[in-house]
Amino acid sequence: MSEVSLYSPLATPELEEHRAKVREFAEKELAPLRQKYEEENLDGLGKVFPWDIYRKLGERGLLAEHVPKEYGGRGESFLTEVVTIEEIARVCGTFSVLVDYTPTLVCNPILMYGTEEQKKKYLPPILRGEKVGSYALTEPKWGSDVASIETTAVKKGGEYVINGHKKFIMLGNIADILLVFAKTAPEAKARGITVFIVERGTEGVSYPKQEKKMGLKATPTSEIKFENVAVPEENILGGPSQLNKGIYVALDALDHGRCGVAAQAVGVAQSCLEQAIAYSGRREQFGKKIAEFQAIQWMIADMATKIDAARLLTYRAAYLRDLAIRGKISRRMVTLPASMAKCYATEVATWAAHRAIQVFGGRGFMMDEEYTPIKALPTPEKAYRDCRIFEIYEGTNEIQRMVIFRELFRKYSK
Ligand SMILES: Cc1cc2nc3c(=O)[nH]c(=O)nc-3n(C[C@H](O)[C@H](O)[C@H](O)COP(=O)(O)OP(=O)(O)OC[C@H]3O[C@@H](n4cnc5c(N)ncnc54)[C@H](O)[C@@H]3O)c2cc1C
């Protein structure tokens, strides 16, 4: 009986065993470094990137676990990877970017759309934790409205020359490879976008601004400028046959990435729940543990219920995405569950962090780990700052709701 998980039937005994291993690793080896990286990056510029942790994750095979063995991965299910993201996020939202961002938004598109040479060249060093990649879509003028991007790539002989400006690119200034979304047929709008692989050191690439962030502080986020950046035609992701098909790559990658963001959110929310329960059993007021007050009990009961709902939505989306990766269902089938999971789980995370701060009272407002009962987990204050962006990146939750409605309308309107 003990082998049955609360998250059955998706969470098998093998998956729970994987969770236990990742949890032990995260608590023992990553949690002790959380405060150091937070303090070294207090300005929010992300100058001190946790390369040591990234390499460790690579050595343990915890980066992009769904990538097949022939490209340096472990060929695990995407659900396994999502549990890894969740467990790393439980000890630190910032560290969860390491297992989520490049693996979902760079490795997966290369796996799904890249040529054989591109997969063999770019995936193994990322999976070993030696290189990071970034997904460069957003621009200063165009965020949610991705079809309007203005970066262009113009063909000159056997090369494309890229000009444009990207904003808010996670790990942008340290990325070894960039997936750059550019217009190759501007008049065709969304259907005129192509994805280019731009390697670090290519002439004409510069990083005019580093952002100062409120959370995820140990990760840099940059503007990137492209001034007459020449790349060979072979650097089109998937090769020349993929010309003008970039919007499909962008959206498919986001379906995949949104499962990852949902998992980050579930992990951060879980840390808030555990801290709130433990704190409520220690703190006394009016001669009682605060856990004896119904107001506190109800907050915790609601947190736990919503987090479980978020987790189940997330696992469903990841399970379906895994089927889509293996070609067993259409990719489009994942769009609705991925947006539902991302939208719901990220709002549960910010709400749970908000409630955990409330349970802690004044101590919840402090950056001090001295006040938290579970030392392996972050303070609710850090959890709150780290998870706030989850409602915004990879498509704001307003955009998720548009997607959810569109998919439902497509299915049910007659
Ligand atoms: C820390 C961080 C990391 C990021 N990393 C990356 C990255 O690596 N790569 C990348 O390409 N991008 C990245 N982004 C960009 C992110 O995806 C965008 O910020 C996001 O998509 C929203 O775009 P915007 O900020 O321009 O907001 P806007 O699009 O200007 O939206 C502003 C507000 O208007 C709302 N809104 C917009 N359109 C509609 C509509 N049609 N209906 C209803 N409401 C609407 C939005 O929901 C939002 O509330 C990152 C952003 C941050 C902050």
C-alpha cells in the first residue's frame, strides 16, 4: 500500500523513488549554497552565476532528462524531468532555472526541430552542464505580441544577416548558444519568422543592458543587440527547410516550457506550505500554538489543496507532452493542459507564498533564514520574490487565459 502515491496513477513508484533521490541531493548539496548565491547577487544583476551547481546537475544527468541517450541525455520521461524541476524549485527557485530554462526552451526545440548535426553538436555539452543556451524572442517593443517582432534576417549569398534587439533574455549574456527568432519574410507576419542558432562570440552580438531583478537573483537577464550578425544558412534551426516556420517552434517550445514553469511554481509553493506548517507548530500566542487557531489551519488546508490541484494539472500536462514528444499524440493536444497548468500553478505559488508570509507574521517579511524552521527550504520572502515572475514569463497569465479560451472554443463551438 505504501507504494501508492497521492499523485497516482501518474506518479509511479519509480517516479517517487526518483523524487526521493533528487530531494536528498537538493537538500544536502544545493540548499547550503542558496544563501551564498543570494547574498552574492543582492543587486539582482546575476553576476555570480552558480556554474558549480549547473555542472553538478550535468554530472548527475539532471539536465534535460528527456533527451535520448544518443544525444547525451538519459531518455527519461518528461514527467521525470518535471519532478526534478519541482524538487529543485522546492529548495531554491533560482536554482530551478538551471534545470528548467535551457533544458526546456533550448534543448527541447533542438531535439524536436534540429538537424542531426545540430542535435549532435549542441545537446551533449549542455547536458554535461558545460554550456548554457537562451531562447531570444522578446523585444523592447514586442512582448506578448510575438508575431510583431522586428528583428530581421536577410539572406546574402549563403548567409543570413541578423539585425535587431532582444530584451529580457534569461542567461542571455552568458549563453553559449542563442535561439534567435527573426523575421525572414516580414510581410508574412507570424508566418515569416525563422529560428537561427547564434553561437557565442559571433561578431556583431552585444549585451547593452543587464536587468536588476527582484527574484531569481543568481541568474542574469540581458538585452542582446544584433548588428549585422552573419550566420551560415545551416544555422537555421532544422536547416533551410524550416525557413519561415519559426512561429511553430516558438509556440511548441512554449507548450513544453510552460510545463516546466508550472513545475517550478509547484516546487516553490510546496516549500511555502512545509515552512508554514512547521512554523505554526512552533510559534505560540495567547498560550497556544498558532496551529491551534482555525484561521491558520484553514490557510494551510487551502494551500495544500490548491498545491495538490496544481501538481496534478502539471503532471497531466507533462505526461501528455511526453506522449507528444514520442509522436503518440499531436503536439496541439498539449497546448490546453500546458496553459492550464502554467496559469493555475503559478497563481497558486504566489498565493501560497503570500499566505506563508502571513502565517509567519513579521518574521515572514524578513530575509533572515534564522526565522525559518526548515533550514533546507527558502524563507517565504525569497519564495515570494522568486515565484512572482512565473505568472509573467513564457506568456503572461492573461495570454494563458486567451490560449485556454481559444482551445476550448475551437473544440466546443459549433
Ligand atoms: C526575468 C525575465 C526573464 C525572461 N526571459 C525571457 C527569455 O529568456 N526569452 C524571451 O524571449 N523572453 C523572456 N522574457 C520576456 C517575457 O516572456 C515577457 O516579459 C512576457 O512575455 C510579457 O511581455 P512584456 O513584458 O513585454 O509585457 P506586455 O506584453 O507589454 O504586457 C503588459 C501587460 O499587458 C497584458 N496584455 C498584453 N497583451 C494582452 C492581451 N492581448 N490581452 C490581455 N492582456 C494583455 C499582459 O498580460 C501584461 O499584463 C523574460 C522576462 C523576464 C521578466
